[in-house]
Amino acid sequence: MGPGYVPCEVSSRWLQFPENSGGYFSAGEYIEVDVMTLDQNEKPRKICNLILTRADLERALKNVKPPIDK
């Protein structure tokens, strides 16, 4: 699946990031991310794609905190 592969830990879905970003919008550098799954023949199939900015991805990940110990 390559270095851009980010698997779901509980399903046969994954995010597939490209090798290069797509360019720049006024909102910043954008990245086209494919949401993937396996079809009935166990072959990769794209569900949809998302156009996201690098800044939004970095901001969102920075704000995900570790789980709270119970």
C-alpha cells in the first residue's frame, strides 16, 4: 500500500496519502487523501477522496490528546 497508507485498526478501510501534495489554494497547501476499502474480491476500492490542507491536518492531530486513565 506504500508509505502513504494509514490503516483503520478495526476494519478493512484505510487512508491513502499521495507522494506529493496537490498544490496551493488560498487556504494553504492542499493534499488529496483517498478513503479506501477492499471490494468483494479483496481488491482496493476508493470510497471517496478528501481535499484537506496540511495545516488543518497538523492542527487536528496536535489537538488529539492521549486517553484519560481510568
